Amino acid sequence: MKITFRIRLLVSYVFLIVVPLVTAGMIYYTKSLEVVTGQAQQNVQSIVVKNNEIIDTKLGIVDRNSQALFVDKELFEIFNTLNPNDQAELLAADRVVNRALRSYFSQIEDVYAYQLWTSYFTFGQTLPQGDPQQSAVYRAAQQADGRMVWYPTYDFADMFDQSYLEEGRLDFRYLYSATRVLDFSYLDNSTLERLDERVERPVLAVSFKADSLTRLFEQSIPDNSRYLILDSFNTVVGSSEPERISQRYDGDWVQELQEQDSGTRRMKLDGEAVIVCFDRSKVTGWLSIVITPEASLVGELAPVIRTSTVLLSLAMVAVALAFAYFISGKITNPIKRLLGAMRSVGDGDFHTQLDVRTNDEFGLLIQRFNRMNDRIRLLVTENYESRLKEQEAEIRALNMQMNPHFLFNTLNIMNWTAIENGQKELSRMLVCLSHMLQYTTRKEWGSVRLTDELEWMKSYFYIMSVRFEDKFAVHYDIDPELYDCKMPRLLFQPFVENAILHGFAMMETGGVITIRGRMTEEACRFEIEDNGRGMSPEAVHNIFHKEMASIGIRNTISRIRLAFGEPYGVDIQSDLGKGTRIGITLPR
């Protein structure tokens, strides 16, 4: 049988294409899996670090508030003069101490119990602890000499020797605690008053349920992953395997991780290839570890990569066959036409189309080119629309983060006002809160008029003034022409809240908040100024650049930038001891 030149050419051409193609496909498949695995590894590590930052933010508040107790004058006077043998005096003191502890810790998310332990009485919330002085938690606090001790998760019944609780279903069976010895003092004019040496120093114990840690990881880590939270002695603080909690976790690989603060490892555990991502808490010193099987990270993508590699190879073989059949003078002109069209597409002209002049394979190739160009143009359009929708969704998500946080604080304020003031102001506060809820729960989250925003702020200021017993006053200096201008909802709230809660924290009276508004030729300019204690340059820098800064202020800055662009936003000027001025620039 005579083999024609066309067949020989076809066979040789296919051979020259297929061999490199198979090699390149294998390399492409291998490298693609490495890239995907590496990216997934980075993503899991980012999740671990982010979870630790969230945990540190919550627990850091407990640390800072516990430090504030050292200089609480009211608690100093109680413990300095308390008679441990007078039961009536102890009960009266417990009410005052309980109220003080609630003011420091009740609004912190995930706090389960807060107490002051002494040898003669347990102040604060009541738990079936027997004698806390006999527990390892108490001894650890005593040995720390006033430093905060984060005691890892323990079995409540075992820790406090309450064996009768072991058979029951306790809501607080596994807890972890922050403890420290409180040596009260306060500055009286220029004299530092300290507790009498004969007075027993109480131990502060703030306790959390173990699931407050585990819940965060369960919601964020990839499927089929396991997680561990270990203290420096490898005691399990939290785990995806509940039976390990409060037990010691053994393993040489764990000890290697303990010697570092953060990172990732690829290793084999129980014969399975896994990726281990870990990060150490800056507040507790505990190590968070997420163990993810490599197969689960690339399990869904591997078939896609294989399929795309095979399809690409088949497509290139088809092109090779077409070139082998039509390697003649008839193919020269169509190639030139195709090259010209491809240059146009490369320059961004996706409307380029070629006339189909033949019904052969090359004509089909031209048809596919035209169809591909149409598809590329459609994909470019869809990608642009998708990015617009993502930006809109991000703006809405940032907006929606504002409401629950604020409503939670407002309801707590009303609760305290009702308890402390005998419900005298409750009626008016409910009216104000009703207006605020109606305003913040509208379905549409677009822009609002400045008039509506100010009405909402007046209700907010009233509630806060009742809570803080007229500690501050509010003044307005706004151009009348601004009252109908449009602006993002809840624009001022995070800044005035920061002024009241932090700026006036050390003031009893005399706080002043001034809200100004001016319209220029280019923009609308608002200023929120207070005469509080101000902020350091480092604190101002952290607001713009650190994740641990106030979520309300950071969200407001992000909302303005996403809605109006970089020329608009927030600027902050502050001096310690002199106050803070917040500038907000919006388009006209």
C-alpha cells in the first residue's frame, strides 16, 4: 500500500506535536496542583491568623478592663474597710462589687462568669465552686504576682472538687479563665493610697465557655479539617475532638510548632499527607493549629485541571491535523487573515470578525475564531458587571455590620438605666429607641438626608446622656443648605460613641461634642469635635492601618471609600489631653 506524502506529513506532524504536548501537559498538571495547594495553604493560614486576631481582640478587652480594677476607688474603699466576720456587711459589699464587675465585663462577648475570690467570701456571680482557694486556677493567680494568667480549659467538676456534678449535664462543664490578684490603689491628690498590708488581696476570675473558642474555628476552616488550641504545656484548650479538651496532646511535631509563633508545615500524620497551619495568640500565648488533608484542598480542582489539560491537548492535536492537511498555497492567505484578526483582538478589538469563504476545515477554524471572539467579549462584559456587583455587595455587607453591634450596646444601656435609676427615664428612652430602631431597620440602605440622620443622633445622644448622667453636652453648627444633602446612614455614630465611651472616660462632667457642617464648591465637609482626653499619634495610625482598631470606625471609613472613591473619606486630628477632631469629606 502506497502511503501518500500527505499521510506521511500528517503522521510526522502529529508525532512531533503529541510527544511535547503530553510532556507539557504532565508538567502543567503537576505545577498547577502545586500552585493550587500553595494558595490553599496560604488561605488556611490566613484564616488561622484572622481567627487569632478576633480572639485576641475579645480577650484583650478583658485584660484591659481587669487592669482598670486596680485603680477603682470604690472597690478600694470596700476591701480596705471590709469586716470579713460581718455577714450583713459582706452581703452589702457583694451587691456593690457585683455591680462594679458587671460594668466592666457584662458587655464583653462570650464572658460567662466574673467573680472576686477571697478566703472568706466569693463576690460576683454564684457558681457551685465550693472553696475556690483550693483550685489550681486560684494557685496559678497567686503565683503570678498580679500578672494576668490565662488558665486553659478545665473540667469544672474536677477543678473545684464537686464530684456530684459529674453525672449531670452542665452548661458550664468546660471553662477557661483569666485570673489575676488585685492589689487595689488610687491616687488621692498627689498621694498613692494602697490597701492595708493586713487586707487579703482578692483574686479576679473571668471565665469563658470552651465553645466560645471552638465555635469560631468550626465556622471558618475548610471541610475535613481538624483544629487544636494548645497552651505552652500542650494542654488542649479547644479541639474539633471534644474528648481531647483539657487533656495533654503528645507528639514531637507539636513540640516543634511550640518553638515558633506562626507558620505552616507539610507533613504526614497517621499516613496521610496534611498541611498544618498554626499561629500563636498575642494575648494568651496559646497556639492555634489547623490540620487539613492535602487531598481535601485540591480534591475538587484536580479533576478540573486534568480535564482542562486533556481538552487542551485534544484541541491542539486537532489543529495539528488541520495544518497537516492544508499545508499548501491555499492556506497562506487564510493564515494571513487570521494573523491580522488575532492582532486586532490582541489590541483589544473584540468585534473583529472574518468572512467564511470556504466550507472546509479552515473555514470551520474561522467560524470557531469568530465564536471565540464573541465569547471573549461576552466574558469581559460579564466580568465587569460581576465586579460592580461584588463592590455593591461589599458596601452592603459593611453597612449591615453596623446595626447589631450598636443595638446590642443600646439595649444594655437601657437595661442599666432601668436597674440603676428605678425606671424613671425608661419611658422617654423607649420612645427614642423606637425611633432609632425604625430608622436603622429600613429595608433600603441607600443614602439618607442629613435631617433624618440628625434626628436619629438626637435620640442616641439622649440615651447616652441618661446613661452617663449628663456628663456631656452637644452643640450643632451646620449650614442650613446641608440639611437636604444625601449621606450614608449612621455616618456620625461610631465617632460620637468613641468620644463618649473613650474620650470622656476620665471626666465626670464638662464634656462637649460639637458637630459642624460646611458646603464648599467641591464637597460637603463635616467635623465632629470633642474636648476629651484625645489620642496619641500611634492610636490614630492604628485606626487606619490595624485590624484591631474599632470595627465601627473602620467600617465607616471603608463605606465612604467604596461608595465615593479615594478623594473622599475621613481624617483625624487629636492631641492627648486636648481632644479629638474628626473630619468627614463627602461629594456634593
